[in-house]
Amino acid sequence: MSISPGLYLHVPFCSAICPYCDFAVTTGGEKRRERFTRSLIREIARDHGPWKAFDTVYLGGGTPSGLGDERLGRILEAVREALTIGDGATSAVVSIEANPEDVTEASARVWSRLGIDRLSLGVQSFDAAELKFLGRRHDPVEARRAVEIGLGAGFVVSMDLIYGLPHQSPESWQSNLEIAVDLEPHHVSCYQLTVERGTPFAKQSRQGDWAEPDDDSLAEFLYLTHEFLGAAGYPAYEVSNFARAPETQCAHNRKYWEGASYLGLGPSAHSFDGRSRWWNQRSEAVWQLKVEAGRSPEAGRERLSDRELALERLMLGLRTPTGVDLGALGLDPSDLLAANRELFERFTRENLLRIDGDRLIPSLDGMARADALARSIEF
């Protein structure tokens, strides 16, 4: 487990809001983005307590790449001035999320000069019809070109893809995967399309404009993804994440799955110190007013009990092929195994997980059902 915390910076702006998105995002012009930048820098400069050196910095959103190179530079300069980034011997890994249409050779050169190491591209699909359905603003040619520019500029390049679209066939999904691996990125994330409440997709689905794929179809997509990418040299290290090598896994996102601490700044950003979790105001306007007034933008906080911590670590750990070390849950592994003997025997018979000493190791079916498995375990 990583012992150093990660830093997350939330940039809420997008040129357009995708119909499936329920993140804290918004559109906005130059004046609004400039005011946001000044407010984020002000929040960065606040006293955040005794955090250790951050070894990852992740700019997410939203679309941080759309903020503008000059503003990105000011934000990262403020981070390095106000916080301890890296431990002196090694530098922190700095990642930025970007839409393909924002990636040019000029922008890549600037991002490299700013110390950005990792480029996470919201490709979603290499099929023009699927991109149109998803409300994306780039086309397949721009998606390919963004990957090529990122690789040519020396970034560790990751791409996001989405499966489980209405009427999507396994063949069309495999075509997306084939194009992805032919481009030879370092990392691929594959997410099932989820219809979230309050989004345009939820309304369309409710009105019967289209239907979501059934569970059997989604399971077929999941198995196809793992089999294809594994054979292509991209083994899974989490149910939705695949990397060519251990060093190209997303070190920042692993903190979430491993129970490490992280500090989140910006509207809606969450933080975790190993025991307590807190989160900022979701509304950009409310967050901004509090920061500008010199007040904390925190919207809520919770202190997790031992059981809640253990349950959370189980849920997250069972999403990974390495599973969960029961000894790391703060409970006696022998007692936990004894209390759940019949349940674990059933999970083993159903090929959902296996027990290796004090470690629970899930199968792919188990990884896909991590939350349900964890909630059924008695503490």
C-alpha cells in the first residue's frame, strides 16, 4: 500500500456536458474560468494541516485541459509553492484529464514544460455513431491523433473507453479495443455505461427512447474486455483498469482502492485521511463564495467506524485481482474466516473468490460483484 497521500484538483468546466455525466461539471466563459482559477489558488494556499509529501497530483473534472495553459501553469505553480510535492529524492506523478480535441502538439509541449507526466484521454469510443450518441465533440480521427501526440511528447498515455451502449454489439466493442491496443497506449480504462439519475440519458431511458443492455450482455462485454486486453498485454489491475506494466498503472487512483489518504481541492472534491472523509461544496458558486470570504468550503464530514473502514476496504480491494489482506482490515483474520466459513465455502464453490492464507482473492465474477460480496460478509 502506498503510504504517501495524493492530491486531487477538481476543475469543473467542460465545453459541453455529456448526457451521461452526473459529475460536478458546468460550462463557462473566460471570465468565469479566470475567477475559478484565482479561487482554486486561494484554496490551495490555505492551511491544510499536517499532510505528508504528496507523491501524486491529479487534475480531474470536468476537463482541466480546457482551462487554458496559462491558468494550468499558475495552478501547478501554486501547488508547488504551498504544498510538499515529492520527497526530494523522487518527484510526484502529475496527471491531467484531457479531451482529444484539446490535444495539439503545441499544448503537449506546454504541458510537458509544466511538469505533467501522465495524460488521461476521454476517448470513450473510436466509432463515429457511438461518439455522437455519447455527446462527444471529437471524432475518431481526433481521438487517434490525440493518443499519437501524447505518446510522441513522452507522456504516459491512458485512454477511457465506454461499453454497454444501447444496440452496441460485442463485435463493435472489440473493434474499439483493437484500435486502442494498435495505438499502444500505456493504460486503458474501460467503464460500463451507467445511467445516472437526473441526467438526460436517464430521461431518455425512462421515456423508452432506448433500453439498457441486460445483465447477460454486460457480462459478455466484461469478459470480452478482460480476455482481449489481457491477451494483448494489458492485464487488469482493477476491474475497469488495464496497464501494460506495473509502472504505468495509475498510482493516484490506486490510492482510492488501497485505502491510502488523499486531499481534494475544488468544488465537490473529497478528502480522506485514513479515518475521516470530508467533501467540498458541490456548487461551484457556493464553493467560490466561501473560499473568497476566507472560509472553509467544506460541505460535510464523516468519521468512519472500524466496521465501516473494514467494509470499504473490502469493497475496494475485491475490485482488484490481488484481493484483500484480511489482516489489513484491523480485525483478526482467524475470527473473520471462522465467522464466515460457510459463506466463503459457497463463494468458493460458485467461483467468486478463493482464500489464500489470510487473503481473499476474487475471480472476475467476484470483482464485478465486489460490493455485494463485501456487504454479505459478517464482521
